Amino acid sequence: MGAFVISKRYNDEYKFVFTSRKGKVVFTSLSYELKFECEEDIEKFKATIESADFLKFKSSGGKFYFKLILGGNHFATSRKYTTALRLQKGIDEIVRYGSMSETLDFSASDFVFID
């Protein structure tokens, strides 16, 4: 099962990524000024995942990616995939596990493992 991981960007805004069961990033959200906005959007996504649209694209370099559209608005952008089949597997993983995935918060930048 995947997980939503909240973290901070270099400009101190928040973001989250959805990671696969193997720990690879599947998609990255837009930026959020406040952490609770990030958490609310994760919960909104989990509740309405069946209505999400996946717009598929091919980059000029030949890589495949998708934009996740929720409620008519751009919600997140996927990582780049080498084949259309891998892209579809990423989408399938979101649809299958997204609603029951846990949320992890690494935005405090505290070290979890101390020497």
C-alpha cells in the first residue's frame, strides 16, 4: 500500500507526494502555504478518488507522465515514466490504494534517526 508524505519545499511551502508500495514517488502535489491545507487536500482526494481524472502526456524527451485533475482543477503531476505501460501501472496503484493509504508528516525537518 502507498503513502502520502508531507514535506516542505525549499521556499518553506508544503507539498505532498504519493509513494508506491515500493517507495517510489508516483505524483507530487502543488505547493501549499499552510500545512493544514495540504492535509485537507489529501483527505479530499481520498474521499473523491473515483472522480479523479488522469490526463496523460508525452514529454519532448519521450517520457510519459500524467496530470491529476480533481474537481476540474489541476491537483498534482506525476513523475516521468519510460513507457506508457508503467504510466498506467502508476495510475492503477493510485486508484487501488489511494483511498486507504496513510499520511506521513516529515515537514518538521526533525531528524528521526539521531546518531
